[in-house]
Amino acid sequence: MTPGSHRVAHLDELESIPGPGTLTWRPVRAHFDIRAFGCNAYRAEGAGEDVVEPHDEADPNDPPGHQELYFVHEGSARFTIDGETFDAPQGTYVWLPDPASHRHAVANEPGTTVLSFGGPPRFEPSGWEWSFRAAPLIPTEPVRAREILEDGLAQRPENAGIRFRLACLEAVEGNTDAALARLRESIERNREAADAAREEPLLEPLRDSPEFRSLVAPG
């Protein structure tokens, strides 16, 4: 495999390994040699069989341990997390932020398959998450949009995209000076923001401003 090349595999094409316990393990991470996070798939052939073996993710030799997210891909599973039991039908996510939480799941139906994703809590999300969440809210729920964007800016203070969306929000609310300031900050961090600004309908209130025209001028 050359650097940067992609790989594709159907779940059923992956190696099938018995166990631990009564489940069948498909080693997704190992198949692709993924280094960013752990991921695997587990299948129970019969109802009542384990689909997540009893365990926790705390590791005294490698703190803080792994956080884990499970997704019921097929069938239905009955989870027990720290003594609390609940059913998780197909399409359900189960999130365990505490590596020390004890977890176990059994299949409610034959063929139940659960996907797991995990890793130490060191991942830093990209700024686009806040921008994408806030963008559709700007015209209709500006207060919520501002909450999202200000939270994003606190966590990603140098992100151009968050500043761009704040410029849109300020423009929609009639805060011309604040909108221009945010747009200037965005363009200073990523010149492509000027191209986006020329096409962005939410910045329409700024188009008669000489400063706006100067900021977005090509080149």
C-alpha cells in the first residue's frame, strides 16, 4: 500500500476470530493498520451470547485508559454498564467516557453485530465542527448559533472558519463593525475566506462597505 492510498473492505471480508468468550471478533483496526484510534467489530451468532465481553478500559500501566463508543450495527444488544442494564436496538450508540466503567453486552437477536471505537482522550476536534453546526442556525436561531461559535472560538482561537461564521452572524444581526472585524480576522488566517465571502449571501448587508470590498478583493 502506497502512502496516502485508501483501502476498502466489507465487514464480512475481514478475518473472523473466535472469542473472547462466545463472540466473534473482526479486527478492523489491525486489518487497516489504523493508528489514530482503536476500532473493531464483534458478532454474536446466537441470542444470549456475548457481543461485548465483560471488561473495562482502565489501564494502570498506561493512564488515562481508553474512552469507548459502541454502535449496534445489526440486531439488538442488551448492555450492562456499571450495573445499569438497557436494550440497544440497531442504530444505537453507547458512549462510555470513563475508561473505568465496567461494560458487558449480550445479543438479543442472532447475528447481532456491535462496532467499537476507542482511544485515549487526546483527540482535538477540528474547528469545522462548530462552524458546520452553527451555519444553518444563523438565520433562524442566532442566539444558539452564537453560543456554538463562541464555544468553538474558545477552544480553537486561531480558526478562520469559526471567525467567518461569526462574521455572518454579526452581519445578519446588523452589527456591521463587528462583522467586518471578524471577517478581517478570518481572512488574515486563511485567504480563501475572501473567496467565500464574495459568494456568501449572509454577508449581503456588508457589500456596500468599502472595507468589505477591500477585504474580499481578489489577490
